[in-house]
Amino acid sequence: MKLSGNDKKILETLFNMRGGYVLDFSDGRMTEFFKEEFGINIYDEKYDFDFPSKSKANRLRGIWLKEDVMVVGQIILSLVDYYETSLLVENKEIPQNTKELIQKGREIGARLLFNEMAKGNEPIVKAITDKTALIRNLNSIDYKALKTNEKIYLLKVLYSYYEAIIRTYYGSGIFFLTSGIDDLNDYFKVLRKRIIDIIASDDTFLDIKNSHAYTQIIEPITSLYSSAEFLDVIWDDAILPSIINMREDIADKDLFENQSEIHQVGIGLTFFLEAVKREMEKMKKYLDQRNKSFYATDLPKHKEAFEKAFDKQKKEEVIKHEHTHLFKNSIQEKDIVLDFKQEKSEAKPRIKLSDYDISFDDEIAQLNIGDFAKVSFPSHKNEHYVMRKLFSQRKNEAIDWQEIYEAMTNTKSTTLKGEEIEKQKKSVKDAVRAINARVKEICNTDGDLLLWETKCIKRLY
């Protein structure tokens, strides 16, 4: 039996199924939710059974009876997250009995979802909803006892979640939460500490520990709550390129030293990462809702006030926008650029670099993509020196990487042994990779500006 009588009583109370309802779903919204999330048509005849009606509550009961135990577990967890997110977005205080029902609902969903995986590990399954136990289980892993290739694989897995948390927290860059994400913030801090421990445990990670990316994103970002201003100011210039560079460094190590082998990870780690994923999804839903509210409500109000005060022929102005987060009334000011030809936010079109005249202004370290976009680089840093060298040559002219290195360091290359050569080559590769990443992010293009080919670099446009 998938659900016991007590399970059903808890879930039906939590999802407000009395009277044929399920949470605040309309017929259309519930149909869409199950179709998008699980590929389920809730009005399929196989869910009919002998229920007296086709109410939303009876459709859900039919799904519980018919679907695989793992699917039912996923559905329960998704509905719990949907309900909790709705309460947060509506700024409603959650009563203690509702919190306890939410906790119980998660325990039921987790038990079903991980039923096969967790046979013989029932105590750990219960811990999936217990933050303290989750963290304790993760900390119990003896990283020093792992083989080097196992550490590489584990680092790749942990870093992928670390990167995902930072990207989700940054979101669109308009809103930064300064409260209400305590669980995710705790998971983030534990994840960061484990990454640091793994890197420190083996000399194979020495190049990663000494990299610019490590000092840019691992060392300074100790907490999500304390990083909002830091991320906001230097996201495009430093954080995003560093995130990409470190991911590529770890991926290269996984490819060449671990041969991309997959290793077993403990069930405690699996549950910890599942909990991280749920908290990220919850935060993303809240931020998406907040952004929609901003563009639908706040932005038009500022537009109307601005047009009354200034000349309507002005195409673009910057105003100060003060907004209040739903969590604990934390207030933050942001510069918002208003384009009055647009009634709503529109996605940037994807472009081809070949369609534009491209030039580089060395004096201000700025790449000009026709009149479409301008991409700034940190002045008198590696990326600037690489761009200076490549734009001093013709398009598609291959330049030896050592020439680029000499331009970056203002030194003449000397005869070196393999290890030093690889270190120099890597610094050039990192700069080229960061340049391409910055151009792609700002210009919304799939094309690389620079191409690394054997031992040479080309400027393609």
C-alpha cells in the first residue's frame, strides 16, 4: 500500500481536499500543473475508479492509487512546495499546526520517493526533512579516505550545486533576499566548507586552490545574506567569469584525471543535495513571482510618474526604485533603467557576431559590437591585454599563445619545463575563456569571439 490511512488523512487536510478541492487550484490550473510537472492528464479514464464525481480531489486520489510509488512521492513533494511557496508569496504567517502538516507531508513524499533507494536505510530517509541530521550525515563523510579520482568526481558534483545556488540567488539581479532563506543559506555554507575541505585534502587540487576563480568566488562568499551587494556590483565583471572558469577547471580535471568516471556517493549526500534542490526551487519560484509583480505593478507606476515630471520624448532614464521585500520588510535600492517604448520586459534577441562591425577601444578596455552592445573588461588585467594584442592583428590571424602570454605579463618567454609551460598556457586559456563568456552573456550570442586552435589564438570577428 502506497499511502496508509493516516497518510491520507494528513495529506487531505494539508491540501484542503474537503469539498472536492485541491489547494487553490482551478480546474485549468491543476490540469496544466500536472501536465507540465509530470506529463499526467488528470482526466484520463484510468484515474476514474468508483469515485462519485470527477472533482479535483477525486482526480488526485485516483492518481495516488494508479501511479507508481516514486511518481506519487514526487507529486506530494511538489504540492507541498507549491503550497508553502504560495503562503510565502502572499506574505501570510504560517500557523504552527500548518508547519507541522507541511513537515509531515514532506516526510510522506520523501518516504515514497526514495522507497527503493532507501531499503535498509530508513533512519536516513527520515532525516531528509531534518536539516540537522542532513548536515550531520554530510559531515560524516571521510573525504581524506577517498581516492583522488573519487574526490575529483565528488568535487564536480558539489560545485555544480554551489554554482546553481549562486546563480539562483542572483536571479535577474533586481531583487536580493536578505531573509526567509535560512535553510538554503545553511546548506550553502556547509556545501562551501565541504568544497574547501576536499580541495585542501589533495595536492591534485593545488592549481584550483591557487586560481583567481577560487579567490574570487569560494573565499569571499561566506553567506548568501552577506553577499547581495558584493554580487550585485561585480557580477558581470568578476563573478560570472570566475564561476565559469572554476567549473571548466574542475571539468578538465574530471576528464583527464578521473576519465569522467562516475562513483558511488553516500545516501546521506544524495538526500542533502535533494534538500538543496528543493530549497532552490522554492527561492526561484518566489523570485519569479516578485519579478512578475515588479514588471506588472511597480514599473508602470514609476513610468507614469516619470512621464508626468519629464519630457515624454526622452527614450530612457534611470530612476531610483525603492522596494520592500516580503520577508521582514528588508529595503534595498536599485538603479532601474526604464525603456518607455516597451510596455513590458522583453527578452534580448540572440545575435550573430558576424552581423556587426566589431572594434576594441584599448584606452577604456571596451569591445564595441556595432551600435548593439558594449562589453567592458577590467582595465589593465589579463583580459584587457589579450584583447589589446589580438585587435592589434588582423581578423583570423593566428597568434602563438606565448606571444599572448608575453603581452599579458610584459615579459619575454624563456625556455621552461613542462609544468611551468602548462601553468602559463592555462593563464592564457583562462583569459580567453573569460572573454568569450563575458561576450556571450552580455550580447546574448552563441558564438565565440576568440578561438583557441592547437597552440594559437584567433580573433574570429
